[in-house]
Amino acid sequence: MDKVAFVVDSLIQFYRVQNAAKELIASGAEVAVFVPEDSGHNSSAADTLKAISEMGFSVFANAAKSETHYQVVLESYPLSDLPSMRGLKFDYRMKVPYFLLAAKPSSSYIPYLQEPYDAAFVFSKYEADTFQAYGRSHFVDPPNFANLRKARKVEGGRPKLLYLPTFNDKVSEDYEAMLRAFEPLRSRFHIVVKMHSATQYLDEEAAHRTALLRIGHEVLDQSADLASVLEEFDVVIAGNSAAVFDAIYAEVPVCVLSEDVNRFRMYGDTPLFSFVESGTIPQAKSFGELERAVDAALQLREEQLTLKSEQFTPPQGSESNLARVVLSYCAIPIAENTYVNLRRSFIQYFEAQIQAREDSLSWRLTAPLRWFLDKLRSVR
């Protein structure tokens, strides 16, 4: 029997792969989900584990007692290196980003976050090109949008606006100004706010959290699956966040509220900056520009549909189903995978070179101390 494990530390990460997990189970594979007890913010790990367990999946907080050897382990970043995951046994380790495309490359594309992986799944042309720098990648359809259906609009119903704020790139902490900016939109739209998981759990986000409760006619937390939520909306405001691209994929007009969408650039402009510069995604750099950006987004529906087609559609003829790609790895014994073994040997060689250089430097730097200690011992 094929055995596959997912390692996540938030429901956002799990929702991205949930349908793939179900497909694997339907194919006869044994699937386990690990939510490391030493991950997340405050009580988020415990809440995430409980929610996934209630969905009917086998969930574990610690790998120490696990005797199962998994053919494939999938995670968004190196959670398997946490102390609670010591003892997790596997053949292949694969990356599955929890976003369709990173809005913050400087914190998402750091080499040490990619190096552990034998292969990576990607959901955009941009990342299919980028991740070639680190190894093999598989451009697939995002499993969380597999069942996307647009909700039928109620005749005469009020249009709905979804606000998806981020937590580390606020336009301002003047929350009264933020509330005033949303007032004209509250009169036009039924506003729903979906909190970032960090805003929900971090103590330092308390004031932001309180303000968001005042903005929305409704407020959702991390338990809401964004892919399903987006089905009901007419327009989206997102922070400098990958949530922008979820809206694009769900074909909901979107604008971004951020002072600087290029703040997190790495070796070039961020993709979001490029899309803003091209005029495809409107940007509000301040609260005063917010309503204008919303109206602009509503006029750019066709341009954003084109962006979806160009950026988030896997090439024809490729295997674009995540679960089937995982099963193809399960079918190849690790000892017979020449590419993966050569890659691992290559990495181990360079790690050994670095360690030897560090050891050599350490030996030279500590030579005077060793000479002194030898003299001291000889005097005694």
C-alpha cells in the first residue's frame, strides 16, 4: 500500500491539499496528516489538528512514536525539521506551497527553504520557472479549486465585497482612518472580512483584530476555506498577500491595498508589482484611494481572466494532477531514482565542503588557545 504524509501548521496549508489527500485515499493510499505541536502561533497548532481530525483524517501532533515509513512527505516549508517531527521516516520529501504565487519572494524563495526538497509542486508559470533554480518542479492545478463553482446571485441582492488583510504589511496602524475609508464601501457592499491566521492568534495583532471586527458585516477566521468563500463574492480587496492570486484564480475582480507591493522583492520586481504596473491589478497605496481601486477592479474583469489563463494554467500535455504525480513517485523505489540520489549526493558533497572549510578555519583560529593550554598543562 502507498503511504503518504502531509505536514501542515495551519488550515490554510491543509485546505490547499485537502482534495489531493482525498484523491490519494480514494486510490487506496494510506494518508496521514501531521500538525507539529511545536509549530504555529499560540494555540493555532492545537486548533488546526482538531479541525482536521473532525474532517475525518488521521492526524498526529508528534512523530516520535510513528512506526510508519512513508514513500512521500509533503509540506509547505521545512516543518519536518521541528523537534516534534524527529522520527518521521520517508523516501521522498516534496514541497507544496500554500499559495498559488508568492507576494513576498524575499521571505518565500530563500534557498534554505527549497534545498531539502527532492521536488516541488508549483501552481504558476512564474514559480515553475523560478523553482528550476532549486531542482525539479511539477506545475499542477491547485487541488483546492478543483470543485470551484460560482454561487448564483440573488436577484436584487446587495453585491458582496471580501476583505483579505495581511498582518505584516499594513498600510497604517491608524485604525480609525481605516474604518472611515471603509464607510462608503459599507454603504455599497455587504462586506466580509477574512482574518489572516496570524491576526487571529498573535497577541500583538489584538488592535488590528478589533478594528477588523468593526469593518465587516461578517468576519471569518482561519476555519473558513478561502477557495469556497470566494465563490460568493463580486469583488476582493487584498493586502500585499498571495490571496490576490486566489481571487484571480477564482475569477473574482481584485485590487490590492498596500503602500509598496515591491517591498518584498528578491533579485527583481515581485510578480504582484509587475501585474500592478501592467495595469491588470489596481493598487490603493492609501485608504483614500481604496474606493477608486475597488471600482477599477470591477472594470478589469477581462484583463484579470487573461492573467489567470497566462499565469496559472499548466502547459498542455503535462500531468497537472497533484495526487497522480505523488503516486508516480510512490511507484519508484528511492534506490532506483537516479535524479534524486544524484541531487542528494551533490548537496551532501557541498555541505561536506563547507563543513571542512569551517572546521579548518576553526582549527586555525583556535591554534593560539590550544598552544596556551598545552603550555599550561606542561607546567602542571
